[in-house]
Amino acid sequence: MEIRIINPKTTASMTEKNGRAAQEVAATGTVITAINPADGPASIEGYYDEAFAVPGLLRKISAW
């Protein structure tokens, strides 16, 4: 099984933490891939940040 985690924020350190945490609890043989967009907000604090995150998030989804 493969699980892809897409962090909608651009904070790579948090994306790596999420990937490691998922891998620690994943079943044997499960491949965890954690990615984040190159552009967008570093944090999501409100409606504007949510909207700003969507283009990068959609690009990552469509690339998969």
C-alpha cells in the first residue's frame, strides 16, 4: 500500500515530521510519501491562507 500525505503549507520541516510520524505507525510494507507545494502559505490561519494554499495543493494532487 502507498499513502501520500500532501501538506498544503510550504513548511518542509512539518511535512517531514508528518511523514515520519505516519511511517512509525504504518503497517509493514506501507510506503509513506510526504510532500508539500513549493508556493503557498507557510501556515494556514484563516480564509485567505486557505485560498492561497489551494493552487499549490491542486498542482500536487494533479501531478500524482
